[in-house]
Amino acid sequence: MHKSLKFLPPRLLVDRDIVPFISDFTTLQNGVLLGLNLLYDIDYDTADVVSLTELFHPLWKQSPSQISDYTVENGVYLINPWVFPESMGLYKILWRQTAHYFEEKGIPNKDNFLAALAVEYGWVYSSGRLADPTKRTDCGYESGDPFCISVDSWWSDVYYIHSVLPFLAAVDSGIMQVSSDQVKLLPAPKDQMMFCNDVSTCHVAFPKIMEAWNDFYQQLKLPSSSFEDLSKYFWDACILTGVEAAKLFEDRLEYYSKEEADFARGFVVLQRYLSAAGFPPTLSAMHKSLKFLPPRLLVDGDIVPFISDFTTLQNGFLLAINLLYDIDYDTEKPIRDTVAKLLTRAGDVGIFWFNGGFVTYKNFRLYKESKSLA
């Protein structure tokens, strides 16, 4: 919590404050406030969902529900993380196995943090981000092998770490009620040395990530732990996992457009801002946030926030991601220079989200000048 204080506004906001141009706030504080404006819309739209199954990807029903649903050889469960239903099954089993721990703390299963990751993973699959970005194979494409997860995809590799390690850490912590030597992941089609396949190799390859997830599960098992305690440990593990995985597979981003690569990097940075802003990492909150996420890969020629087949919210979210990443990348620049560089990408007609809609940068500058003269 102490580290997150630098993100929080140091005073009350007043009528003349316009985010993200508050002159006496730091770039981080302005950035968090901009993100909160978008996050508020998630919380404001609280349409009820009829059942929990509606929150998940349709292939959730085909995914394994218990570890015994996987192939067993010589007493060892073999999981193929390069096939989407089997990979999604890791999250599904985590959700089921941790349900009673959350419920003991008065947290309903619809707010299970681990199921929130499953909802996010469903979006990654549906938006085509697990498919082969090189297009040298038909892996992940509807016309070829739609359940295939491509090892050449940055998103696939990052989410391998983000699904396999939390699962194996749960095995290691005793939550799965199987021993650590009873679970093994099938090797990747290539670059096998970049991945780990069981509890022992993951401890060697990613000791900090495994430790962070183990800390979360130990906290989960404590009767005295609160929602806030669990949220902190969960976000710590997620942020560390995302940063380390993104760094490891940075070279995969060469297969994408600059627009998609920038979004991928910004998506990792976003977790730090969500954590600092107190965003609840729950299943229901994650499901509501799906309307902000781009429904397809970004390609050359996509100019945020002018992407015609994206909604206003999706364009606004991408614009905020770009801003937060730029702030995070170089926090020494004045906020005005940082925002101006981003918002004038389309020339003098640069626009951005302000007060419930898009306004031109030129008109906003005139608005600010008129307010200062008033």
C-alpha cells in the first residue's frame, strides 16, 4: 500500500481540475485518474447475469472440470497446454478447487479472482490472439485448427506462464490435493527451454513467480485473511507474472503490427494501474470490463481512437492504454508533452475522451484557455 501512495491524488479534486492536465499532480497521478474514469463505467454498468456460466467463454463447458479429466499415464496427469480447452481447464479447476476458500471468507464464487483470469483468457482466444501471428501454419484459425495455441504468439506464451504457473503453484501448495510429481505439462512444439513443465522445473525457471503465487494461496488458506489482503497478494502475483513473461517473450512482438505490439506492452503496464486504483480482480468485474477490450488484433492502419469497427469505449480504452504506457515508460516528461504526443498522432485533428465523449485536442486547448481567462 505504501508504494501505491504515489499514484493517489494528494488533495481533493475541484471543479477546475481537468484530467489528465492537473498541473500540481504528477504524471502517475494524472494517469491513474484517467484510468479510473474509464473503470467507473465498468462499475456503473451493473447489469445482472442470469448464471455464472454466462460469464465464461462458450468452450468453458468443454474444458476439464477436475484434474482426473486429463490423460493419466503411470499415475501422472498429462496436460496439453497448447490446446485451448485443456489450457482453459487449468483455470476451471483452479476456480472449483478454491471456491470453498473464498466462500469461507464471505466472497461468493462469482467474485473468485482466479475465474477472472479465465474470463480474460476467453477474450484473448476469441479475439484471435492465440493464433499463429506469422501465418506460416493454420494454428488457431477457424479454417484450420481452431483449438490450437501457437507457440509463436506473444499472447499464447505470456498466458502460458499466467495459467500454468498459478496452477502448478496451487498443486505445490496442496490446494489441488495431488502431489507435485503427479502433474506434468506436455512440451511446447519448439523453444522448449523457454517454458517449464512441472512444479520442480517451474521453481527453477521462475522462482519469484512461483513464490508469489504460493504466497497468494497461503493467504487464501488463512481464515483471518480479508478481501483486501487477498486482492493485494493476487495483484502482486499477477503483476510480477505479467512483467516477467512479457520480458521473456518480447521478441515475439516482432510478428505483430506496431499498433498491436504497443497495445500488448500497455496491457501489461495496465495491471499496475488497476492495482493502484483498487480495481477488484473479481469474475464479475472482469466480465463487465470485456466491453472495453479490442475484439480483434490491431493491424497497420488502425489509428486510435479512429478505429471504425471498434466501439467508442474500445477506442477510449486503447487511448488510455497508450497514455498510461507512455507515462509509465518515461515519467520524467511533463504530462502535457506526454499527452500531446499521443493525441496528435492523427495530426491537428487529434481527439481524446473527455467528460463522457470525444473532443478535439484543438477545441480542448481553446476550452482551457477560455477557462483560464474567466
